[in-house]
Amino acid sequence: MATLAPPVPDAGRSPSPAAPATRRRHRGGSKAGKPGPVTYTLLTLVALVSIFPLYWTLVAGSHTNAEIAATPPPFLPNASLFDNFQAALEQAPIGKAILNSVLVAGSITVGTVLFCTLAGFAFAKLQFRGKGVLLGLVIGTMMVPTQLAVIPLFMMIAELQWVNQLQAVILPTLVSAFGVFFMRQYLISALPNELLEAGRVDGASTFRIFWSIVVPVARPAMAVLAMLTFLTAWNEFFWPLIALTTANPTVQVALAGLGSGYVPQRSVIMAGTLLGTLPVLIVFTILGKQIVGGIMQGAVKG
Amino acid sequence: MATVSFQQASRIYPKAERPAVDALDLEIADGEFLVLVGPSGCGKSTSLRMLAGLEEVDTGSIVIGDRDVTDSPPKERDIAMVFQNYALYPHMTVEENMGFALKLAGISKDERATRVREAAKILDLEPYLARRPKALSGGQRQRVAMGRAIVRNPQVFLMDEPLSNLDAKLRVQTRTQIAALQRRLGTTTVYVTHDQVEAMTMGDRVAVLKDGVLQQCDTPGELYDRPANVFVAGFIGSPAMNLVTGDAVDGGVQVGNAVLPVPREQLTRAAASNGKVTVGFRPEAVRLAGPGEGLPVRVDVVEQLGSDAFLYTSLADAPDDVLHSADLVVRTEPRSAVTTGQQLWLSTDRGAVHVFDAQTQQRVD
């Protein structure tokens, strides 16, 4: 289950050191006993280092350009935040970009989670000819760098007349080799064969088994994959920059056009970045609760 | 309710050297409780899974009622199965677990609820219907797995070692409950276990398998009294039957320096293959004889069980190369004065000796 440790978003980490400490105490058994001051100090330090970039974004985004450049730099948020928001929203269609990004990242997440769970289930638990070769092929695609695919992909998009349309960034990433492999690994260990056999004896079709038995069991892994996928899709810059224009951008493409000029307006860039990060933070807060461990407990005698 | 029939059914796993189940012929009567028993890897679970449709049948056929189901998927066989580890759906409540098959069969919600409640009542599960499996004890989970089977009212129950995850006390309790439930419902049942006590106490008939081959299928009493071969003789009964192999000599079988008496006619036929004969006698068929009479043995261990005592002995005068495995077990009165290291002489009850051909391992009467 090591692969299932919740991913640590660089900005969305809870600063509370108590939660991981408690978990550790439960896992480590009574041998380790209660965590001491060293543990707490270390965890606090890690938490502070993790949250600092986000905090600095807030600080820089709430000052003017001149204030950020001062020595020593400011360490507390200021009142200019909303002015900078305003400036950012005027300079780039950030509202539209957020909407686009929500659509793009949302569609990619739903598609990836659905298709990867289907494929992962097939590779993990179904018997069919050529399974090993197919899995090898899927994993092999991970070795092909994205940059290599950009030109043929763009030609295809142009052929379909999808340039500057959202489907151009959604469709090529609806399924990921990593996701397939990840779901396969999870289901191999988390889904007992007996559960599938019980379903078959109960009269369920393979699709019904998938829907009624596999998906509920796979939910923790699906939540992890969803978080990872959403984050990757939200942060994706290279391909959207090529396929879209600044008139119909995603957040990252829009931010690239922000604060440009002879002197880059760092405070406006930071304010825009903050705006662009908020939806991700919200998604993580919601999905974090979905990672319910122990859902398999009690299925089979362990 | 239905009969079940295995007709020369075999299962050969790819790349396996020998079949997991080899030409199994078995007729199970309507309403019968048949137990498949054998050591691990004997093919008992595979046989059950073939009947369930979870395992292919490579040759031969399987018939339920008058329908050949050899190539039918599980859902067309009208069977219900109880798995060793219960295989309860973890995200469903007890009620949903029990009603899932009915839901798939398109049975209305009300009817479903009624049938689930009936089954829950029989199994004493009513207070737990809203719980998830993880909030239940092992025994309760086991009963939910049973409930999931009986709620469907299938033609055949299949049970794959359903008690092996319970503790010893609960196992004995549940054993009688399952047997009673089966009698009450009258549903044909095939039950797999590796525990010969379960097999003997639960089954109308018991089928003993070894290496994928059916050794004997008979009532528990018949299996115990007339085992068909050396394997069945040694497998059924606890402690196991004493089995010793020796040369046929005048009047019996040479064991160490003593001769175990065997009737002449049996001896002749049993020794026909290679002159060696295997004789078996149960621990309760052994008597302590006077000094110098019968088999001389040395007591290695004395087991006091309260109601009985078992003496684990070895032949006192056996040469090193002969019969070193022939540890003989003797049942005696409890609290007897026998102590470890003591020398005793054993004799067997006359009609209680089982005779086998040492080469073919088959019983000779």
C-alpha cells in the first residue's frame, strides 16, 4: 500500500503536525510510544517549508511591486491584494481561464479515472489472450516523451480543426498509462478474487461486477488517481500553450501572459497565481476526505 | 432441489503435470449432504468450483437435475456458494449483501426484504441487517455468508471450507447448526473440508479425494469400518488408524519379531502381489496383553484426554531399517498407570484388523 500514500500537493499541505504524528503512533504500535518533541519539531519544520511558497504567493500578491522589492521584504499580507486581483483580471481572461481549466481538468479526471479503472481491472483480474503483451505495451508508452508526440498530435488536431478548442487538450489525455498501471497494482492486492467469484455466482455480468463490486472497492485508489490527474491536468502548460491561444486559454496559459511588459509586475503575477491555485486547493480539500482507508476491512477474513 | 452428477469430469490446469481432478464420477442424490474431503491439493475445492462454474471442465460433464451445465456460466446453474473467507461485499450492509443476488435476478424490493428477513431470522442476524461486514464478528460474517446462500433458495448449496476461519469452539457449534439447517431446508449440498471430523459429523456421505482421484464415497460409518484402501484408512479417524507393513508369514504378518495374526484366506490374497501385506487396526481395537504375548512396544508419550488416554508407542524390538515409522497408537482407560518408557505387549481384537495389499494399497476382505 506504499503506493497509496496520499500525494502531497506542494501548496495544499495542512500545516498541522498533529495528524501525521497520531497516525504514526497507531501504525508503529506501542513500541515507539508517544512521539517526542523531536518528532513534533521535525514535522512542524517540514510543514512550514511545505506551506511557505503558498504563503509567499499570498504576501507578494498583496503588495505592490515596489514593496516586494524592498529590503527586508515584507512578511505579512497587505491590503493591496484585491487591487492586484483586479489588475490580473484586467490583463488576462483569468475568469474564463479558470472555467476552461475546470472543464479541461475535470473532464480529463473523470475520463482518466473511469478508463484507467476499467483497464486496471481488466489487467488485474480478467483472463484474456495477450494480456501480458498488452500490459507491456501500455507501460512502454510511459517511456515515450510527450515532446516527441507534439508535432504529430498538432497535425492531427489541425486536421480535425480543433485548434484553440478545448477538446484539443482534453481528448489526448483521457487515459494515462500510469493510471492504468496504478489501478492494476491496487486492484491486484485490494480486490480478492473470491469477491468477483461471489458476484458471478450471484448472477452478475462482468460489467455489473465492475460497477457494483470493483468500483466501490477501488474508490480509495480512484480518489488518489483523481487528485493526481486533476493536479497534473491543471498544471499542464506545454501542450495547452500550443493547442490553445490567449483568447481561449487555460489558467497556466493565461498566467503566462500576465504581468508582461518592460518590468514584469511580480505582484500581479502572484495575485493571478493565487487565483489560479484556489480551485485546486478546494478540490484537494474535498477529495482528501474521500480517501477512506479501511473500506476493505471485513470483506474477507484477513 | 436437484441431483448433481459428475460424469468423468476432469480439470487439467495449463502446464500442470497431472489433472487437478481426474475423471471424477460422483452421483449426489436430491437433498443429500455430500462432503468432499482430502488433504490440501487433492482437488476437492477444484471439484466444487467446477460444479459452481468457476473452473472449466476439460473433459467429462456435470449435470444438475436433468440439465447438463458443463459449459454454463455460474449464473445459469442456480447454485449458491459459501466461500472460505466469506467474500462479503465490504461496501454493502448485511441486508444488501444478502439481497444482492435477488436484486440481480430482478426480484421486487418488497419481496427481497421479506426473503432477507426470513433468512436473517433463521440465522439470528436480524439485529445486524443494517451493519457492514467490518462491524461483525467472524461468526456473524460466516452466518451472513450462509444467509446470502439460503436467501436465494437455490438448487444446490456449495460450501468451500466455510468453518475454517472460526475458532475451535465456534466451529463445533456452527458445524451442527449448518447440518441442522441443511436438513431443515432439504437442499442438496456439496461441502468441502480438509477436516475429517467435519466430514464424518456433517455428511450423509463422504467422498475422499487424493491427488485428484476419488478414493471412496460412502457413509461416514462405512468409511470408518471398511476403508477401501490404505489412504482412506489412514485419513479417516483421529488419531489415525495404525498401519504396519510386513512380510506375509504363516498365520499372519511379520512385524518386528512378532506376528500379527491375519486370517489365512485374506493373507493369501493380500500377499498375492509381492508377498508384503499392510495391516491396519484402530487405536480402540488394541488391547494390552500379558507380558510376552503379542507385539512388544515401548511407550513414548502418554496423552491424557480425561475421557480417554492415548499411548503413543513404538515397536520395542524393531530393527532400525524396518518400521521405524510404525508408531502405534493405543487407546486405553483414562488415568491408567502406564508411564513413558514402559514396555507393553499389544494384541488386536480379532475382527478389527483391516488387511490391504501392500503393493496395490487396496483393501482385501
